[in-house]
Amino acid sequence: MKILILTWRDLTHEAAGGAEVYTEKVAASWARWGVDVTLFAAAVADRPAEELVNGYRVVRAGGRFTVYREARRWWSRQGRFEGFDLVIDMINTVPFTAHRWIADVPTVAFAHQTCEDIWKYNAPRGAATLGRHVLEPRWLRAYRDIPTMAVSASTRDALRDFGVEDVTVVPEGFEPPALVELPPKEERPTVVWCARHVPYKRPMDLVQAAARLRTTLPDLQVWMIGGGPLLEEVRAAAPVGVEVLGRVSEDEKVDRMARAHVHVATSLREGWGLVVSEAAALGTPTVAYDVPGLRDSTLAAGGQVVPPTPDALVAWLPSALRTRMADPIEPIPYGGAHPWEFVAQQVLSVALAKAGLDARFGPLLSVVRDAA
């Protein structure tokens, strides 16, 4: 079986995130099970135009906005002659609309999240208004008759609001860190925040809340992990007790997340919020904004969702910290998510069924179910 995945960036891209991890884990699992997988993505500096990665082929061409055009050109020149059985069209705000230019191979779409109110953080005012109210609705309406997968009920509901009715929720995946034992929790009340310092992740909300909380929690300790364009601005605004660490090694990130009492997530919206699962697997519950994606992952991991304001953080964090300092929770295996091989099996089963290929590739699905 041959599958083509169209996505705007692969895992080697400097801006790769949770969506790219998901795609890579699924593609690698499929390749181990004997599926011939090709992933088409934007070009990356110092990476070849084509290479084999973890058993699957990566083809790269174009940039952030031209990868869609280059995908069509590649398909016309080469892809349509390679005998693909299925196309997975990853919707990352700007879609490939592969079903419009790939006529002889079934297409199934996949969405982690919609953009919606994130537009105002990522584009100038005029462009944001155009994107939010004209472009994104038009782009997504193009998928109203295309079977689509989503990683959360929140994303499914958002897609349905745009007229995409045939949406199936597939599980989120996670690979817990291989720790012999967890480090002890900090003696001081400690909060960890882990995300890119970009406007829609709203790091300044926690900075503002922490400054106010120190009047009642003078020994409060806050660790903010992650790079991004707002990093220095956040550092400059951070009050005493807030340490803005920037990017750290994976080992340090895991260690600090495990030593904290509470993880805080302040994003405007997510597809799922994998960092919530990661924290829960380390015995650190989340207090998250009640927004799409974060509410799915946080509730699945036994955390608490609160109104999306710094005032809510000020109101809820003291109680959450006191409770967790007095009674630490046990790590939650997979943090409300699932093992990647199970995820890959579920995605493949849904995709083949939606494309009408499950009968044709029934023997493969039997092998995959046994492997997962």
C-alpha cells in the first residue's frame, strides 16, 4: 500500500511542533508495518529535497506559502505516476485542497485545530480580519464533502461550524519519558509553563498573574520554558520568582515539569495540548484555560480548566498549589493520550474506511491490529 501525506512542514522544520510530531510518529509506525509512505512538505535549509526518514520518504519543496503550489507541481510531474492508494491532506490553516487536483486517488483530510481567533495574533489587523472572516471559512467549506479526521472533540465541533460534517475524532498520542524514578517535588510552591513564547500562547498572562500572586504566595516559584519571538519581552517583564528559561534540553524540561506542583497552559486554542499529557505523565496536573483543545487534554488528564484570564489564574492557583503540595498525584500513564502505535492503527483504520479501502486492504489492517 502507498500513502501520500501532504503537510506544510515536517519535523526538521524550525517551527515544527506537536502536529509535526504526530505526523512523524504515525508515518514511522506505518512504515514499520510495511506501508510505503511519502510525506511532502516545505523545503528546509540544509536538508535535501528528498530523503528517507525513519522508514518513510520525505519530499521537500517550496516555502511557507508556496509549498501548496509546489505540491501540485510535484504531483503533476511525478506523484500521479507513483501509484498512490490514499492521500492524507493535512489542514494547517492554509489547506492543500488536494481533492481538487488529485482526481484518481481518494483523499482524507486531517485537522489538528482551526485558526479562528488566532488570526489576530499572527497577522496585521486587515489581514487578520480577512483571514478570520473570509479566507478560513472559504478554505474549510471546500472540505464540506471530504471525510476528515480531527484530534479532539473541540476541533471536530469547530470544523462542523464551518460546514465540514463528516469528521471523525482520532486519538492523540504520547510517548512517556523513560525515567527510572521521578525527582522529588520542590519544597516551594512551583508552577511550570512550557510552550513557545508567541502571542497566542499568552505567556504574559502568567507573568501578570504571578506578580499578583506573590502578595499572598511570597515564595512562589514559576518556571517558563520555551523559545520564541516574545522571549526577551517576557524576560524583561518577569517579576521576582519568575524564571524565564527559554529553550532547554529535553532532560531539563522533563526534570522541571516533574518537580513542579502545577503546570499552567494559557494558549488561545490548541488541537489537543500535548504538553498537558506530558505533565500528567510526570505527576504534574494542569490548570488550563477553558479553550478548544486544552479543555479536551486537561480534562482527560484529570486537570482543571478555568476562565481564560489572568484573574482566573490568580483565583485558582493558590488552591491548586496547596492541594498538590499536601497530596501529590500519581503519574497518569500517557497523560490522557495513547501509545503512538495505537494512534497509528486507529488513524489508518479510519482513513481506509472513509476512503472505501478497508475491504481492499483488510489483510494489512489485520497485521496492523496485531502489531499495535
